[in-house]
Amino acid sequence: MLSRWNALVQRYIKDGFYGETLNLYCTMLKSGRPPDNFTFPLVIKSCAQLGILNDGKKIHAHSIIMGLESDVFVQTALVDMYGKTGDLSFARKVFDKMPKRSIVSWNAMIDGYCKVGEFSVALGIFNSLLMGDLRPNLSSLVSITAGSGQCGFPEIGRSIHCHGMKLGHDLDSVLCNSIMKMYIALGLVDSARLVFNLMLERSVVSWTTLIGGYTKIGNFHQAFLLFSQMLLEGTRPDSVTFINLLPGCVGFGSVLVGSSLHASIIKSGCEHDDLAMTALVSMYMKFHDANSSRKLFEVRSDKSVFLWTSLITGYVQNGDPSEALVLFQKMLNSHTKPNEITISSALSAAAELGSLAMGKWIEEYIYTNKIKMSIRVATALINMYCKCGSIEDARGLFDRSPNRDLALWSSMIIGYAINGKGKEAIGLFSDMLKDGTRPDDMVVTGILTACCHSGSVTDGLHYFLSMKNDFNIEPKLVHYSCMIDLLSRAGYLDEAWKIIQEVPIDYQVALMAPFLSACKTHANVGLAEAARPLLEHQPSGCGSHVLLSNIYAAAGKWDMAESTRGLVQQKGLVKEAGCSKLEVDTVDHFFERRVI
């Protein structure tokens, strides 16, 4: 009997045996038992849970053949399946043809559009629901609040919150958690706190959501206060709680707080959670404690791609690209497939070493193993080629990239700049502006560097002034340094000195070396002597003192030269040794200048 088949299908669905449900459906067809409007929704649900769109379409076609095209239960299941498998165009077609829609079908459409980031469409459907005979239920509100965080309009978020209150769901913990996430995504952490304070029941999700919100805005003090309150009220933290708290230790700048959290992770039984361990490894690396990170890594028998990536990235960020690449090779040998972040970090390591051979090997690995050439990976490749001096390869990859974000434009513009291709960088910067991409401070640094290399004083001044006037970017030390270099190289020392006098004292000290170098080149003793008082504020390094001494010596002012040299010994300043690297047959040879 068909009822027995349906009972078995229902049991499989209840137990989560979705693959077995589809096998049973096939067996039904082979045995000549036609499915009905009870069978189809369950089988379609299996396709939704397994994410198999093609099989879902075949079952959809079969339901039409069976004359169930207008059945509300079948159609609702189809809308849900198409929404969960990402085919919203098909979901919308089924939804629009439904003569009668259940709240489940409305929710499926709202949730589907929210998950793919099309919030405006989801909001339109939600408004249509409000104007109809049905009332939104808890699922409707949870879905639309989850999407509201993406919209960037706090007024819409607050309006949806009000709808929840009017419908009597404002005290539901699941909805409150969703509303808090919405407010946090909109940057309204104080509003999220008000929702939290009014909650009658707070789950670990509630506490963790607000802790994560405070961490996100850099209010680490409140995050840890909330964590303490959470423990006092007897709520046991989970791995997600710790993952949200660990970045706060770095924000505090306290490795002791981090070690304390590490102990709490062990006490809470979360030390076996892969993501918690990954966050711990990352935290220790940010405190430059590679030994602690490595110990945590080595004791794990099941090392995930996230754990490998965290350690590899940490070594790159801590200035040890060689060890990062050794780890990358070990990761590949362990048959762990890298993700795009791993690949990007490995390419950054190759770039820091200037190893073109290793960079090309990684690119070959990407193509051989069919790893997606995402914007992140393409940017890392371009950066590697530029730092290794292979600018043609970098430009070829840039031209082949169909999608270009600010990072991709930046890597190519800065690449041209560091390789002395000033005119090409300026041209590409103009193309970027025409494309509608607004620059950030890093791109401006690149274009100012390019102007230095090409000697384009007029362009450099234009871009420097545009920073604040057109792009609302506040100049930093690196931008002033570029301008001093540009003006000084062109012989405009008076203009360079005016800029130095207008910046804060700590900037003035940092700008001394390039300015004095230019004074030496142009034999301008007067301006060099005017800058002499700034040497009193120089905390370490003897470069500027040596430059000024050499300027005096070249001008025949031997007493002043000797006096300036004496300051070096008096202050105990030491000149840093230079270091060079030469790659021969993929082997790196390092040369360091030492004082004998």
C-alpha cells in the first residue's frame, strides 16, 4: 500500500536519511507505486537538504506529469528546494504561479533572497506578505532581520524590529538573537544591547552575539565585562564565544589575557574544537609567539586547512616567509588541499623572499589542481610577480582578470611604482578612476611613489591635494615621505622644507633622512643646518646624523662635521647592517654587511 511507502519515507526524513529517501523514491517508481502529494514534498525536501538541484528538477517534472502542478504542498516544497539550492529564478516562477500560498512558501522566498544578498527583493516580498491575508510568523521575521543587516539602512532594521513587537514576538529568544545580529551588522551595538537587556531568557548565542558585536567595534573592555557577567550568571561559553573573544586579547595588547582565555577554553572542553584552536594559533602569532602557536599546531593529529592556513599566514606576518613555505610544502604532502587564503599567504611568502621560481610553481599548482582563480588569489599572484620584478607577467594576469576590485587595481599600480614604471602607474590609476573605483591610502601611496620615479612633480602635487579634497583620505607619514622625496629629487628643497615644518614633530623626525639626503645631493648646507634641531628628537639610528656630518664635510665645515659625528657616539646610536639576497638555481644566498 502507498501509505506504507509514505510512512517509511516520512521516517527516513525524520531521521535525516535524505539519501536513503531518494533511493526509496526510485524503488517506489520501479515497483509501480506512483507517488502522491504526500510523497513528493518529502522527496523534494531531501533534494533541498542535500543541495542537489538537478535531481530536484527531475522530481519537479515528475510531479507535473502526475498532475500535482497546482498542489499547494508540492509547490511549497518546490519553492523551498529551489531557494535552498540557489535557483531563485525557478523558485520565483513556481511562487508566482501558486493559486494559494502558505506562510512556508512566503518564508522560503524571503529567506532565499536574503541568503544571496538580494535584500531589496526580499523586503518587497515581505511587504507584500504584510499587505495580504497572512501574518508573518517567527520564521518570516528571523529571515528578514537576518537580511536587514546587509541593507545598510538602520531605519529599515528598526521598522522590522517594530513589526516583531506588534506581532508579539519581541521576547522570543531566537528572534531577539537575530535582531541583535542585525543591529550589530548595521553598526548599532548600543541598540543590540538594549534588546539584550530586555530578553527574559539569554542563551549562549545571545551572550556570544553581543560579545562579538563589542569586539567588532573595538570595545574590548565591554566584551570582556560581558564575558565575566556571562560566567557569573552560569551560562557556559562555547567555542564560538572564545572565537569572538580572542581578537579582543590582541586589541588589549595583553598576551596574559589570551593565556587566561586559553585556560578557559581547556576548562570548557573546547580544546578539541578546530576553529577555537585555529583562533588560538592566530592570536599567539599576532603576539609574535610562534613557539606557542607551533606547539598547539603540532599536538593536533587532525590538522584542518584552517589550522594550516592560520600558522602559515602567521609566519608570513611575523617576517619568516621561509618557514611559511616549508609549512606549505608539508601541508601539500599531508594531502590537505589549500584554500584561497592558504594560496595567497604562500604567494606572499614567495614575494617577500623574491623567489620567482617558487611563485611560478605555486601558480602552476593552482592551474593543475583547478583551484578557483578568485580576486584574492589573482591579487596575491600580481603582487608576487611585481615584487619579483616580473612586471609583464603581472600585467598579463591583470588584463585577464574579469573582475577587478580595489585590491587588484592597487597591486598592479603599486607594482608599477616599485618597479620604476611611473608613467604606466599613472595611466592605470586614471583607468581605475574612470572605472569608478575610489582609491584608498595605499593606492595613493603607490601613485605618489610612481610620480617620484617618473619625476612628475605636477601630477604628484595634484594627487597629494586630491587625497583630502576629493577622496577624503587623511595624509599619513608615508604620503608626506613620498612628497618630500618627490620635491627633493626635483630640487624643490624650499617647498619640501615647508611641508616638513607643517607636520607633527614625530613626522618631522621621520622625514629627516630623505630631506637631508636631498640636501647633500644639491649641496644645500643652509636648509640642512635648519633641520639640525630635529636630530635632538631622533630616538635611534644614526643615519640622519651621518648624512648631516657628510654635508658639513663636503662644505668644508670640519668642526661641525666632527661635532655631529660626536653626537652619534654620545647617544650610543648604531647603524643597521645592510642585507642582500641572491637566488641561484632556486637556492637563496644571503649577504650581510658587517663592521670589521
